[in-house]
Amino acid sequence: MLRRGLLRDYSSALAMLTRVLDVILVCFAGWLAFKLRFHGINRPPMMQAYLALTIIGSLVVSVVFPPLSIYKSWRAKSVYAPAGRALLGWCIVFAMVIIALVVVHEADIYSRLWLGFWFVLSALFLVGLRFVVYWVLRELRSRGYNRRPVVVVGAGLQGENLAERVHEADWSGLEVLGLFDTPEYLHAYNGDIPRYSIENLPEFVTCHQVTEVWVAMPLERSGDLRQIIALLRNMSINVRYAPDLFGLSLLNHGLTEIVGVPMIDLSASPMQGINRLMKALEDRLLASLILVLMSPVIAFIACGVKLSSPGPVLFRQRRHGWDGQEIVIYKFRTMYVEAEAEGPVQAKRDDPRVTPFGRWLRKTSLDELPQFINVLQGRMSIVGPRPHAVEHNAQFCDMIDRYMLRHMVKPGITGWAQINGWRGETDTIEKMQHRVGHDLYYIEHWSLGLDLKIIFLTLFKGFVHRNAF
């Protein structure tokens, strides 16, 4: 029978096994790609070169993956975290291999199709391994195996909520053994988890082989941290502080280290570091491709705008961009000249200021095409919160909570709010609140996968809509 702490005892061996399997899977993917590419050929030329490159790639995996924290514990986190990191690591390894081939002038001897097969198959195997390991561990933990004992210091509402969350997430393998606090706080706790005086914490941790101590106290009790740290100063365990942030309206919260000082992010942009680079590459590549493919349509629309009414082809408007900085965005002109001589006013259904040709452009959202130029300029992204006129921002920023946090990322041509139906005229506060709520959800949950999902759904939900007028 499997002992309940066995997997915890051999967690390092599990990580080592995963490392070995990664190397084996990359080698197997190279062999399988070779079979698929050269099927029916008895002995393809340069077969040894393909074998050598496969072995080199697997060795690079063994060197590159550990520094990327691919083998650290992902307990209590989504499977997409280890899978995504493994995929990123393989992309880095493959890019290094390709660059090395180009530098040594050996790229021409390898089949492009084989390289493509090797990349895709390795990615599938590496990600699939994470899903399998994650599922197996989750099942074992939900059955009581691979448990990690923890205690919570803080028997108030925050500590109770934390303990309840752990109890509900039995798949995480975490088990709260007790709540500790000073006597004046213990008497108010009525839960089922045992409670103890904080003076008994060191003895309890030693007797029950506790590996984690979580301090869950309100911010005003942060001074008690000194006593807790002093009690545990001679024990080799993880002590973590969970400040009471659940009641605050946060955006993309996390931890940051600046000049060696750890800080808690209460509201922060996700577009930092590698995320910013990936977002920029996504925007530039897709915008360039779309502008090339749509160039005949753009030329046709430009002629239509010019012939439909006197005035310029493009309409320029000041909007707020990233960090609230003012930018100028482009659209095909859909209104008669001087339509906004007295200031911008949101378009309404059957608006007399809109030209007949412009009404068709608005209905199909084709008037937004010039904004791909803004994307190439770095002013906008393909996906993000829609930019509002400067005057509208001034109107709503004091009326809607966290309204200006929409500008923590670049504005987009399409977005999460648009594909969920919150587009067009916002003639009530409730409509704008829904739009802002969807924009903040996007910022909080941003990923390349979410961007691609929004772009795909825009093809079906983003062009023609009842609120597009």
C-alpha cells in the first residue's frame, strides 16, 4: 500500500524522473519525425546528421530547462503553468538550435519538414507529459496521498477563509492541521480545525513535521510578525505571509523585487519583461500580415470614402493610450466634415452625421482597418481595451471605479468586451461599467492564448453587431 507521505519524501526524485523523460521524449520526437519525413526511404542521406542534431537538442534541453524553473513544484497551481513554461523552454531550445545551424552554415542539410515535425512533436510530448503528471498527482492527492501539512497563524476571518480554501481544494495536496493565534483571538473562532495558542507553535511544527507556516493576519497586525519569526528562527521551514488583500480591488497583483526590495503589486501592468516582448512580436507580425492581405480592401475603401463625400480619407482623433498618455489614432472617415466641430459625441443609431458609405463601414467595422498602422507605430495593440475619446475619459473616470486602470495596457482594435457584446454607444453608466469590467478582466487574465482566442472570435462576433452604427 502506498504510504501517504511517500511522494513528498521523493519529490526530488520525481523532478529528476521528469528531467530524464524530457530528454527521452525530445529524442523520441526526433526519431518519429525522421520516420514521418522519410517514410519508405531505406537509408536517407545524412541520417547520422539528423541523429546527432536530435541528441544535441535533447542535451540542450537538459541544460536550459532547469534555470527556467520548469522542474520546480507546481502544487496548488493550474496545469497550464508547468505546461506553458515547458512549451516556452522548448521554443527557446529550438530557436538556439536553429540559430546555431545558421551560424555554422549547416542549416541547408536538414529537411525543413523534419524540423517542423520535430518541433511540433516535441512540444506535444513535453506538454502532454505535464498533463499526465499533473493528473496523476492530483488524483493521488485527492485520495489523501502526497499530502503536505501546513498550519495557519491567524484565527480571524482571514485565517478561516484561507483554511477553508485549502480544504475545498483537496487536489492541491495541502492540509491545514491547525490554527494558531493569541488567546484574545482564539475564542472567536468556531470552525472545525483545531486551534492552539501561538506559544505552542514551535513544538507543534516539530512533532507534526510541518513544512509550511502561513501567517494570515490583517495589515494592522503586521507587528505580530516579529514574534512569529522569533518563535520559528531555529526551524528550517517555509514561513509565508498572506496579507489581507481579498477585500481590495486589485489588478494583476503579484510580487516584484525592485533594487533588492520585495514589493507586493496591488495594481500592475502585465506587459513587463518577456510578456511585453511577446505582445510586441504578436502585434507587429499579425498587423503586417493583415495589412498586406487587406491592402486591396483598404484601397477600395479609401476610394469609396473619397468619392462619397468631400474631405480627407482618414479621420484622426486623440485618445488615451498606455499609461494614460495621449495618442492619435486613425480610422476611415465615416462622417461628413465638421460633424464634430463642437466636440466628439458618440454616434447614435441613424446618426445624420454619418455618410451612407460610412454607415456601411461602421456596420462592418471596416472603418477600423487603419488602426493596424497604429499597431505598427506601437501606439495600439491588436487586442486590448478599446480606446475612448479623451473627453469621454474625463467624463467617466470619476463616475466608474477603477476606470483609468484600462490604460495599464495598450488600447486594442478588438477586445474581450467587444466579443462579449459590449461595444457601440455607451449611453448609460451601466453599459460603460460592463465594458470596463470586461476590460479589467482581460488585463488580469492576459495571455497569448487569450489574445488568439479573442482574435478568432472577432472573426465571428467582432465585425457585424447590432450595436455597430
